[in-house]
Amino acid sequence: MKRKVYLAGLFMASIFATSLANASDEGSTPIIIAHRGASGYVPEHTFVAKAVAFAQDADYLEQDVSLTKDNQVVIMHDILLDYNTNVKQLYPDKARKDGHFYIRDFTLDEIKKLTVHERTGEHGENAVFSDRFPETDALPFSVPTLQEELTFIQGMNKSFKKNKGIYLELKQPKIYPDHGKEFAKIVLDILAQYGYKDADSNCYIQCFDPFLLKYIKYDLHSKLKLIQLIGDNTADDKDIDYDKMLTKEGLKEISTYACGIGPSIKQLFTNYGKSKDLKPNNVCKWAHEDGLKLHPYTLRNDLLPDGLTYNQVCDALFKKAGVDGIFTDYPDMGVSYIKTNFPKKADDSENK
């Protein structure tokens, strides 16, 4: 396939030495999670994005997963195909009444005919990040399946003698008639086939929906590490009180079924975006008291608070708030920060 030609060049990139060491407060090194791959450099959730993130030495590579019409698991940030593919050109008659093209309405064979490009805005007229990879349908970027991506990552782990982890998000389970129960089971079955079965597996599963996380833990009896994503009450699911999750009582409840939380960065500070001197609130302190890890999203070098650099935001997150890892579109910058600020100890392991 043509894709192999592009990947071959990327594989010539230097693989940075793992540089993570033990943080003084948590006894473990903070992790860098490649948000949709190295999405600051190449189109998100493509094989190339994951190859670049791997070469940049991210600890975990993220997968956002959804089900197709024929119950195949594909990787794309949205439950829609509108913003990252040429679906409007190939299948103009398959839009719903709201004008959108839903993954759930397409078979895997149909989706595999699409070309993936840089993310565009709501109406598809402009790239969301104008200085990133040029929007084009001329390159053979395709929508990966979960099986393809796991094979790809495990292949790179073997050839490069690494142990990079995976970090899955189950997207919007409420769109399915059974609230995503079969969705979760299908995903867990695939993970098990690739050896991701227990708490020692180099794998996290995250979701905004606490119902599904509890179903995974208590009904499917999964031992995999679960992360409760935390959204915004003004914009997300009205049936979920995210504000309550960020209270001392809410965090204690989360600790009964998850090992950590994924809030937005702004939810960890009292003045994010309003001052250059960022002040942490109590969320990190309370979460750590209940044994929860914190992996906030998303640090972007091209979308920073006014007056702050990437490393200054990292200082606030890691040194002031004390987070255990971050999602970032720029894994190389995150890895460089950790390498400088958390020097490797002799007994440190690549197995996170």
C-alpha cells in the first residue's frame, strides 16, 4: 500500500531514549500521552500520527473508538465523519436530517474508502489549526480499525524494543440503544486478543460516562485501568454532573470504580486563562488523597493561555498542581520537558 512509503520515511526518525524518572510527590514519573497521536504535526488518528508520536517517545498513544454499522471498531475522535474525511464528496446522500455523517451509519468497507485529512471546522471550510499539516485528500491517510492500530503499535514495540501503552476512549455510549454495553464488550474482547486483560496491562480505558465505566468494572469484570473523563456541565451530557465529580465527595465516589480522572487543564486552576501566575485549586490534592491519578487534557503549543509558554504551563501542571501525566498534541515537547525536569533514575523502567 502507498501508506507504507510514507511510514517508512517516518520510521527513520530518531527514537528518543526514555527519560522518565520518579516524581518526588507520587513515587512515579509523570507520563506523556500522545493526544490522537502527534496531532500537532500530522492529521490526527492516522497511522502516521501514531508513528510520529512513537518516534517522539510518548508513553501512551491515544485511541478514540466508535462502532460502525456492522459493529467494527474504528478510530476517530468524533462519532461523525464530517470534520476529518472526504465523506461529503464520496457519500453525499448518506447524511442524516441534521446534515451530519455518523460513523454508525456506515459499514467498515464504506469507511475504508474515505481519505482522512487535517481537522476542519463546523462547516468544513477552514482548518481548525491553520498552521498545522495542510488540508489535503491527496495523501493515503485512512481511518484505522482498532485491530490494525494495536497490531501497528505492538509491531513498533517489538522492533524498537519499547513498551508504549495504549489509551482508549469509548466515544458517546449513549448513542447506542443499549447505552454502549455491546460496544464495551466488543472493545474489551479485542483488547484481550492483543493481551490487554488486567491492571498490569499497559492500557487505560477512559470515558465521560460513569455508567459505562461502572458496567465495565462490575458487569464485565474488567481489571483494566479505568479513567473517568470530566467534561463541562454547560456543554456536555446534561444527565451527568461533572461539577459534582470535581468535589471532594465526587472524587471519593470516582475512586470506587476508577483509578484516575481526566479533567480539562482549566478545571485544575482557579485562574486558567486569566493570569500568567496559575493557581491550582484543590482538585489534585483531593484526588491524590483518594488514590486517583490525574491525566488532564489537552496541552497544545498553538493554543496556550496568553503570555504563557508550553513549558510554563507544564510547570504549573507538574510542579504546582502535581498531575501524573498530560495529554498533548505535541508529544516531543512534553517528553523534552519531563526529560529536563524529572531526570531518569538508574532503576527506572520503561514499563509504565
